Amino acid sequence: MKPLARHARTAAAATPAGRLGLAGTLRIAIRDLRGNLKRFVALALCIMLGVGAIAGVGTLRDSVDAGFDREGRAMLGGDLSVSRIHERAGADARAFLERRGAVSEVAMLRTMARGQAATGTAAQALVELKAVDDAYPLVGTLTLADGEDLAGALRPTPNAPHRAVVDPILLARLGLSVGDTIRLGEVEAVISGTIAREPDMLASQAAYGPRVMVTMATLAASGLAGPGSLVRWQVRLLLPDERGGGAEDLKTLAGAFEAAFPDGGYQLTDRRDPQPGLRRAIDRFGQFLTLTGLAALLIGGVGIANAVASYLDRKRRVIATFRALGATSGEIFHIYLTEILMLAGIGIGLGLAIGLAVPLLVGAIAGPALPIGLVYTVGPLSLAVAIAYGLLVALMFMLWPLGQAERVKAAVLFRDEIAAERGRPRLVHVAAIAVAAALLAGLAVLNSPQRMLALYFLAGIAALFAIFLALGWLIGLAARRIGRVRKPALHLALRNLSGPGGLTRAAVLSLGTGLSLMVALAVIDRSLIAEFEAGLPERAPAYYFLDIPKGEADGFEAEMRQTEPRAAVRMAPMLRGRIVRVKDRPVGELDVPESVRWVLSGDRGLTFADAPPEGAKLIEGSGWPRDHAGGPLVSFDVEVARGLGLAPGDTVTVNILGRNVTARVANLRTVDWEDLSINFVMIFSPDTLAAAPYRMLATLTFEGEPSAAEEGRLTQRLAERFPDVTILRVKDALAAVEAMFEKVMIAIRATSLVTVLAGAIVLAGALATAERRRTHQAVVLKVLGARRRQILDAHLAEYLMLAFATSAVAVAVGIIAAVLILKGAMDVPVAVPLAAVLGTVGLAVALVVGFGLAGTWRVLKARPMPHLKGDR
């Protein structure tokens, strides 16, 4: 009774004439928490886990942004980059840049490198060729393995008029060494060194093969940069200002360039965002991680509610004493609200500490593998968002039990309760919960770069909560409806499932949500990989051949047919162009769906033809006659056209080879991208581009599965006759995509485990809060003659029923969610991995039974006498 007496004295000191006030409330709250902190470990851990995940993502993103700011110049190779495909920058555009600072020009393309290995066998590999001028690099230093400078390594000599430095990986693939020769188009280049570090690797996009670097003179001699070749020409500008000017200076400079050359078809990039695709990918992945942290926080909210309710149940007599001594409901509410907020603050503080450590941990573990260097930065906004998430979730889940606690009557002093009936909180508290939920949803949506995705995610989490709350209620209802069973242990398990203060709702809700997310991700993962493995090899071409000179197209096709008579060969002209206007509106003014934004983000492949490709189906409009000469017409992919708001009769302007071509949309057609055959978003009428310099694209599809010898014979003959043609093996490209996809899915599955960890913490906390009731029950049963084994069997039966029911519904919900995503958004057949299903069941059983038996062991060790005397 000492704690009760202490609180009675404190309450008595607050007279009705002078209420507690803030100081008195704080004093009572701090005194009341003494010795009770261990009861709130689960509450603090739940908040810490969610806030830590959200703060970690925020600080990591801030550190990445700071890395872009610090290293943006080096990654881009300057302050501003002006690039376009096919055509070099015009003299007037280059002069515009030279008037403002130092400039350097580079050219990048994909091609084949061929060499003679030491064994005498010929070898070839797809490479990323990069030609540089004497000013390269404007920023940073390119480091070679032997320490020689780049200019010296590429300087021609009488015995080696063409030299190259290469990625060491290329030497391993071709079986070559420094000093050997590789063939690039029409030239033989001596390998004079290997690249140890390339400062602008990120902006140079060496994604399809190892880097090979040569001079502009070697590129010109190779014949690879002829008319129509898929070469990206890039001019970099380094401003004289040591810092490169501010964001507004760069924006003004870019605007001035675009105003001076509106029809040039240039793509501008500045050092603030040297690789827009990468930054966009980081933002999207960061959004997923943030929403995952929010899901973990919401699941942890169940633990918050359990911990608060259990604590306040233990304080019922203390609260009744306050009421008997004249304390108002508001004062009681404020006392315990202060206590819980103080504890939530501890959890938030621990979470922030974890979040602040995340960039340091990522940098220490994966620093060398990251595309950019992290600059440790603490963003106040990111921390404020994490704090707001933590506080709002804490308020959402604590207000209900707090509202119930203020309704405790003084009459509780005259009766003893193990599991008291709880009334509903007042309407003002329910309204406060609704406001906190609305603020939380608003924060999640406004803080998200893809707001519709955030809305869908929140709706999905709300649906999961509703499903598993209903499941917990149904399990309890079913357990109550089952009559008395003969086996005592099973009967006791059923009564525990249906009784007040049990584990049912907390366990089902906490674990079901996280397990459903894991199953959905596993099904999506398996389905996409199955689509790669099962469908594509049967219908996809075996090889793509790029940059075939149009004058050699007939000879190239004849060579392929002669070598592989049964193979299917398709050819089409290919250029690249950039959409600059849609219905006379600049693309910068368009607000288009995320699904088609990629079409406007850079250059797109295009072609011209008399008729739509084989297998295409016209949806709207009509084709054009073979002898059409009435002005440019274009056929559009129907999905892209509808995303851009285009219909037959509208106009679209595309910059091709440095000039703008305005074409009228003639028709919309279906495009099956999955078969990887030749197809394009835009197909123009022949009169538009037939006279332009272009090169051909070809595909070859074997009849059946070719042997390695057959593939080798084909590629060797083609390489000998057509050295400037790039050969891309589709299986290798698909394998690279699949490997990248698998890495992404591993990272996503790992982050989804955060929600399961939150569920495990909630489960452990629920077991801890139920321990008092279970111990009292076990003591009574042992006094009545029950053996430990019988009590253990009852608890084990309860845990197994909970685990199997939760995992079964989680598997079903996860599969349904995956089906909705795969069929609704991706149109991919569903493949359910048995291992994921069994793993979900096993994980649920392991968590529930493991934590449960640990709690049961403590219950069974309890000594009966203190409980029978009422001392506990």
C-alpha cells in the first residue's frame, strides 16, 4: 500500500481551489513512473523501431542529396551538360557555352570490342566506348592502375597510332593483357592501361558493358560515329565560379540556352541532379522504406495500446484513490497522458538515435559499392517528420485506453478485479483519435513523391487492420461457441482464446499484417521471375544487331540467312528522337501520369514503315498508303498516347537529328513489349524519314534452342564481315536484368521484415501484459490439482491455433493482394511459391510458440502464495 499512500498524499495536496497545474501534473507523472519503466519496454521498442526506420531513411536520403551536391560536379564532369543523340552540338551552341566557362566534349556509344586471346582464339564483348577530348576531365581525375596520366596513355605513337584504356573486366573477358590489341570498328587499338577510377562514371552510364576509352581521333577513324549511328554527344561546361553558382544561376543558364536553341533537341542536365534516373530511383525506394517504417509503426501501435491499457489496469486502484480525494477526470487524464508521452518521447529519442546512425552504418558497410559518396547530413525536416509520425501514432493508440481510464470510479477501491470491464471513452477522445489519424494520413501523402501510391498503401494497411481485427474477433467468437470439450487442456485453450485480456486480437493483428506483406512480395517476386524464365525464351529473339549501315543491310541479312537458314530475321530502320511538343504544348508544361513519364524523359527509339509491325492491332484511326506523300504521319502506342492525351488528328513534335518534325497522329496501336521483338512507341510514315541518315536494327530468332557452337559460328562470321555492327545477346541482357531485379527484391524483402519484427515486439509485449492474468489462472489451477504439463499443453494448443489461423489468413490475404497487383497493374500470370507459403506458416508458429512458451515458463515458475494472499 506504500505506492497508494504516496499518491494519496500527492492528490490531497492539490485542493479543489487550486488544481494541480502543469507542475503538479509533471511531479505526479514522474513519481508514478518510478519503478514502472520496465513495463513499457515494448511500447518504447515499438515506437523506436518505426521512428528509427523513418528517420534512418530520411537522414540517408539527406546524406545522398548532400553527396550529389558535393560530388555533382565530378559526377557530371562539370556544372552543366548539353547532350543529344546522333548529332554533335552545333558550333553556335558550343560557342554559347565557351563564352561562359571551360568546355569539354565526350562521345558515348555501345559497340563490340574484338581481340585475339593468348590461346589463339578470337573473342568479342559488348563494351561502352567513350571518346574524350584533350580537356577531359574538367573536374576530378581519371586514375589508371599504373599511375600514368590519361593524356599520356592515349597519346599516339608511331607504332600505335590508336590507343585505348579499358576496364580491367574487359581483359578478363577477352583473355587479353595490357599491350595487346583490340579491334573497334575499323581500327586496331593498343591497350595502354586499365582504368582504376573514372570520376564521371555515373553520368557516363556504363551499364551495358565494360568501359573502353579512346580519343576523338580514334573514334573518327573507327567509322563507328557515322551518320545515323547511336552516339550520344555531350558537351560539359565548367563555370569559372569555384562553387559553380547557385541553383538559381544554373536554372537561369539552362533557361537561356533553351531560349537560344529551342529547336536544337538538346537535353540539359546540371550538377544538382547529374543522374536523374538514379535520383528518381533513390526517391522511390526511399518512399517505399518510409511507408514500410510507417507500417511497422502502425503495427507497433497495437503494442502501444496494449502496454497503456495493461499499465492503467494495474493503476485502477490508484486512479480510484485520486477520484475519492477529489481529482477530476481531466486531471487524471492529463497525469497519465503526460506519463505516456514521456515514455513515447524516450522511444522517439531512441529511434532518432538509430536513424542518425543509419548513414554512418551504410557508409561503413557499403560505401565503396555506392554510386556516390555519402555526405553525413542531419536534415531537420527529416527528423521533424519522423518525430511527427511517432507522436501521431502514439496518440492514435494511447487515447482510447486513456479515455477509458478517466472513467474509473472510486468504487473500485471496494472490489478487486482481474479483468475489468472497460467503458467507452468520451466523444472528445474519439474525435481526437480521428484527428490524429487524419493528420497522419495527410503527412504520409504530402511527404510522398508519389501521392497516389501513398494513398493506396494507407488504404491497404487500413484494409489489413480491418481484416485481422475481424479475424481476432471471429476466433474469439468461434472459441466461445464451441461447447465444453473433454480434454481439459484444449478446453482451457479455447477459454483463453475467447476470454477477456487474452492474446487473440493482439497476436492476430500484429503478426497478420507483417506476414501478409511478406507473402505478397514473395508471390510478386516469384511471378515476375517465372515470367522471365518461362515466357521470354520461347518467343524472344536470340540476338539484336545494332548500327547496321543501311548500305550493308542486304548483305548483312543475306549473311545471317546463309549461316542460319531456319532462323527468323527481321530488320527495321532505327533513329532516336526526343518529344518536344504535344499538341503545341512544350513537354515541360505537361502533367502526365507516372506510367508514361519515361517517354518524355529523354530520347526514344523510332522508325518508319509502310504498315504497322506484325502482330500490332490498330485501336483508333487508320494506316497510310505505301505511296503516302501528304506530310508526316505517326502511329503511337495506344497506352502512351492516352497517357499523353493524344488521339488521331492531334500533332506531336519530335526532334530528330537536330531538327523538329511535327507529325499528325494517324492511328493508335497495341504494342506487345514482352516478346522483345522490334517495336517502337512511334512509327512514322516513310516520307518523313526515308531520306534521313539512319542505320538498321535487326533481330534473329532461332528455330529451337541453338547450341553454343551454332551461336559462336554465327557471331564470328558476322563480326568478321561487319566489324562496326554491335551484337547484343538477348539472354545475357535478360540475365543482367533478372540479377538486378533479384537484388532489388532481396532489399525489399529485407525491409519488409521490419514489419514482422514490429509484430514480434507487439506479441512479446502482449504476452507480458497478459502474464499477470495467466499467472493467477495457473496458480488457481495448480491449487486445484492441475499438473504443469497440463497447463503447458493448454498454452501450447492456444498458441498453435493462433499461429495456424493467423498464417492461413495472412497467406490468403497476401496472395490476393499480389494477384490484384500482378493482374491489375502488370498483367503477369500469378505463380505462388510453396516455399514462401510454408515459410510464412513456419515463421508464425515459431514466433507465437517461441514467445508464448517463454512466457509460459515464467508463469509456471511463479510461487502460489503471493498471488493467493493478493500481494501481486
